[in-house]
Amino acid sequence: MSKPDIGLPHRSPKPRTSGRTNLIDKGVGLGMVSDILESSGDYIDLVKLGWGTAMVDPVLDRRIALYKEHGIDVCFGGTLFELFQMKGMLEEYASWLGRLGIDWVEVSDGTIELDAAVKHAVISRLKDDFNVVSEVGSKDSSAIIAPAKWVAAIKSELDAGASYVILEGRESGTAGLYRPSGEIRMGLIEEILDAGIPAESLVFEAPTKTQQTYMIDLLGPEVNLGNIGFTEATALETLRLGLRSDTLMKFHGGDDRN
Amino acid sequence: MSKPDIGLPHRSPKPRTSGRTNLIDKGVGLGMVSDILESSGDYIDLVKLGWGTAMVDPVLDRRIALYKEHGIDVCFGGTLFELFQMKGMLEEYASWLGRLGIDWVEVSDGTIELDAAVKHAVISRLKDDFNVVSEVGSKDSSAIIAPAKWVAAIKSELDAGASYVILEGRESGTAGLYRPSGEIRMGLIEEILDAGIPAESLVFEAPTKTQQTYMIDLLGPEVNLGNIGFTEATALETLRLGLRSDTLMKFHGGDDRN
Amino acid sequence: MSKPDIGLPHRSPKPRTSGRTNLIDKGVGLGMVSDILESSGDYIDLVKLGWGTAMVDPVLDRRIALYKEHGIDVCFGGTLFELFQMKGMLEEYASWLGRLGIDWVEVSDGTIELDAAVKHAVISRLKDDFNVVSEVGSKDSSAIIAPAKWVAAIKSELDAGASYVILEGRESGTAGLYRPSGEIRMGLIEEILDAGIPAESLVFEAPTKTQQTYMIDLLGPEVNLGNIGFTEATALETLRLGLRSDTLMKFHGGDDRN
């Protein structure tokens, strides 16, 4: 049955390049995957198989196939890239992704040290075969990187060929963009945007509702958000559309009764 | 196989008017719904489709049908009522609920401002077609409403025709009955009960175990509790029956070995 | 498709006596059980049906059968033992477990007071029919038991016939081994290990990632961990193998490129 027309904000249809919702799959059962895709599939653009879970997944091929059948991009966690990179096995990694039919790859240095020039070379190498998403920011919650360094890293990685740059938040929302308490580093986000980097090229990791609300308040319903909990895509969609208390007045509070 | 008779507190069977457990469904998959209903259905009285999730649910009709088949009441979140009310579309809302076969409606003003007289008129209008649940308390965690105002609002809304009044706690347990830290406003709860309002007319939103335990300690196993997490109905039932550490001694600590 | 050989730490295959992962099932649906077992079953050794959930489970027999079919041990929560013990119904409890085909039993005194001699006698009685797991530590987060008392209790319960001793952490990780904030009582853990108790005889309750990481850092991938969240077995396995940021450098940071 069709829903009443209440006047919702515009959302791009899938496949979309803005307003993307990227989930994190920590190794849930495939029944759960099918189940979520039926009710929330339209609100999911990419699923990241968290960190190295792919390495211990006995049903990896079927998992990837399920997502692709539903028009959802699949990507492994950046930590898995870091492990292969650290072992000098980048080509083995790329070849494995290729055999699995995966089109996206995340290049990060949240845990290992990676010289900027090496990171750029890796992005440049992988962009021939994949959509590359690079990640900026440390997973170490005590590492406070200055805004100017974030800006420089983001710009140079986009120049090297990354389709998107992810701004680190971890699964817990307690590092990178966020203080260990989960509080948002608002000044950092402002400096990144003020530097002229287009928001459409960024994916903000925002696992908590407070963090999601802040980014939607700042950048609107079409902001790209990542590390969304596996069962939270529908809840996030309601935040984007002003269908939850936190954003109701923002999107519907004007005099739109006329 | 039957369970040993260990002597559990009395619980009303379904359909019941006291000791109700109201879950919140944030848009889970329908496989998960069926699955939970098989193992916990006897412990679930009403499911609220959280805030405006119903507006973006591609399987809404089947979701409602599933709950009704299992003898579980369905209600939309109060925020969705507030959106339609704010847009001057109350009758469209009521008509939509009617077409969906929904018997319950929540009337709240947790986000929008609603004059008390208007709220009472809405309750009075909707009670002809629905079981009305009205909600008292703000979703704004910094809004501390005085106990006397809670009491007056609850009494007048019951007089206007509400079947139950819900005491706000949010999905997170950090507003209304609770301080932003989740701490219980015990004095507030006492004043409400001391004012002679029957606990059977109230539904206490209590998403955390600490909050559930407090209410069961205070009012016994037959207290009505709301905003229970979707997978928590069985865990709550064990709290009600003294089958968990937190309430074990309360219900089984007396000299009942004789 | 086989995974690339990246050089992972050794893990014992199932059935195993070290490196065990014990989950807690709070009464999830059976569809969810089957689903998790397909993708994570190799990483699960025992499932505890939390506290007294078994008493209100309408599908208890099928639940037990599902786990056993997948080579996973089943145990009821210690709180349920305490209830039967307190009511003087130990033999009814043992007989019920026998009829259900359950091979494991937990003996605890986290909530009730149990004289040490009585606890030893119970362990001794039950070890004839079951694998006994005894638990040390209080569920009361304000009860700080001195390390020497932990050591004495653990030693005497192993002597009485317990196969493993569980060190209490609660489902929330806020009691026993942990302060109410979740912080780890590191000195306590050190004293227990320094007393010559073999780590292979212990199961550390560690529901949070921080707690799991600490124990793996201290004792390696083959530490026995309990009270793991129902959907967290795969995530824990990646921690054990250095496939997540938190343990990546520990297991892969050496010069193992040669």
C-alpha cells in the first residue's frame, strides 16, 4: 500500500554517488544478510566486511554474491589491506580480490606506518583495477593528527586516484574524527570542509546516532556516511529524511503547511 | 519437555492489560521478526515501529500482518504522529492507519510543541477509532519538566480518553524519566505514583536492564514496560520472574523452601 | 575459494580444550542460531543459555539439539543452578539436565551465599554426571574480593573436580574481574596466574573488545574466553589471529617477511 505524501527531502536513487550509506558486516550469518537486504536494501550502497573477517569466513563467496545481486558494493576492511601490504603481498591481495569479483578496495594506514609516497603509489597502482577508497586518520585514539595534515593527506590521496576518502572513526566512533569519549572534533571537520575539499568525495565514519545527526545537520541528507551498524540502515535513512526526532524540525520545521 | 516447578511469580496470560512488554522495532528484517516471535512471542504485547520507520518500510503490510497473526498489537512511533499533526494532516494519518488495519495510535509531543487543549482534542478524536496511547515527557534530554506538570498531563490525558500514558525515556533511556546519564529520576516516579495515578494505566519506557530492574523492584512483575530492545523480550521476562541475578533474591529470597 | 596464506597464529581445531570461545545466548530465535552456526560455528565451543532463560524458552529442546548437532557444548547459566540450590532442589536440577541431554553444568555463587564446603560438595556430586564449570567472583559490582581469596577458591574448586573455573565478568563486563567502569583488574589477574594456576583451566569472562584484547595480549590466541556476545564469535576469532587493528602488530609486526 502506498504511503501518504508528507513531503520528504530529496534522496538520490541507487546507484548513487552522494548520500551513500556504507555498512559494516562483522561476519553475520547469511540469513541475516538476506533478511536485511529485503527490508533495507534500498538504503545500503556498500558493505565493508570489517577488518580481516573475510579471512575466516567459510561462506565468503556466497556472501559477496548476495550483496552484488542486490546492487550493493563490497569492500574488505582497510586492516586486511594493511596486513598484506606489511607482508609485501600487495599483488597477491589484488589478485585475490579480482578472483572474488570485488570491485572496491580500501587503502589505509590506520594501524601500520605507511610513507605518504608509498600510499600514493599503492592508490595509483590499484585504481587501474578497482574503485579505490583511501582512509585518513589513525585508529589509535590517543593519536591527535593536526587538521592541516588531514587536509594535505585527503587532497593528495584524491589526486593519486582515490574515488572517495574515508575519514576514520572506527567501529566505535572513538578515534580519528572523534575523541575517545565519542565527542565530535567539530573544528577538524570545519577545517577539512573550509579547505575546499568537496563533501561528495568524503565518507564520514559515523557509527553513533549523535555523530550521524551532526553530519546530516551540517551537510544535509546527501552526506556519505560509513561504519553504520549492520542493522541501522533504515534508522539512518529516517534521520536523513527528518523522520526521527533528532532531525524532524530541521527538515519539516519550516512553514511548509502552505 | 516440561520444566521443573520452581515456584515463579504470577504473570497474566496474553492478551493482558498489566505486565505488558512493548518492544521497539527499528526496521529489522521480517525473517528476524518471525524468528523472535517463535521463541519470545508469549512475552511481547505490543510492537512500536520506531518513530517514522514505517514511512520507509518496503514490507510494511507484511510486517503488520506478521505481528497481528501472533496476537501482538502494532503502533507507529509518536514522532510520526507529530509530523502529520504539524503538517495539518491528522485525518490523512488516521485514514492511513485504518487502511493498514492498525488499532493503536500514539499521541505525543516529545519534539513538536502541542498546546495541551489541542493534545486532548486529538486524543478525544482518535479514541473513537483507535486505542490511544499518549506520551508525556520531552525527548530533549536538557528539558527537565517538574513532577507536578507530569502529574497534571498524565491525569488530563487519561481523562481525554487515552488507554495508557507512556512515560518518555527514549530508545536510549537518557531523557524524560532519566537523566542524560541514564540515571533514574526516582523522585519524579514517586510523585507520579503518590498522586494516585494507577500504575496499570502507565507504561514506563525502560530500555536498559538497570531501568527495568528498578521498575520491577518498585512495582512488581506486572509493571508495563516500553521501548524494550527488539531481542530483549525473553531477558526482560526472566527479570520479571526472578530468573536473573538482579531480581533473584527479590522473588525467591524469602523462606519459600517450606 | 581458498584464502591466501598470510601466516596466521596456530589455533587448535575443534573439539578443543584451549582457546575456547564460550558464547552467551539470551534467548535468540532459532533461525538466528542456525544462521550464526553456519558462518561462525567453527569458532564456537560452548553456548551458555544465559542465567534462567531456559525456564521460559518454548523451544528449549530444539535449541539444545541444534547446538549439539554442530558440535557445540550447551550449559545453563549459573544463576539457574543457584535458584535450584537455594530451593533445595539440586537433584531435580541434575535430573532435568540429564533428561535434556546436557553434559555441562555451571556451579556458581555469584548471587546466593554458598559455604565453600557446600560448593565443593556440589561440584564433587555433579562431576560424576557432568563436566562441571565452577564460577568464582561476585555479580555485585561493589563487592571487591581480595586476590588471595580468588586464588584459594579457584584451587579448591579445581581440586573438587571442576573441569574449568570461570572468572566472573557478567554479561556487561562490570563486576568480578572488572571494575564497575569495565576497567580490568590487572593486578588480580596477575596474582591468579602467578599463583601457578594453569591458564588452560580458566575461562575469563570478557564481553568487551578491550577486555578480549587484553587477555589475548597477555595469554595468546589460545586463551579461553567466556560471555562473548552471541554475534561476536567471528570478530573474536579475528582478534585471536591478529586480523584486527587491536592485535595486528602483536601477531604480525615482527620481521616475518623473510
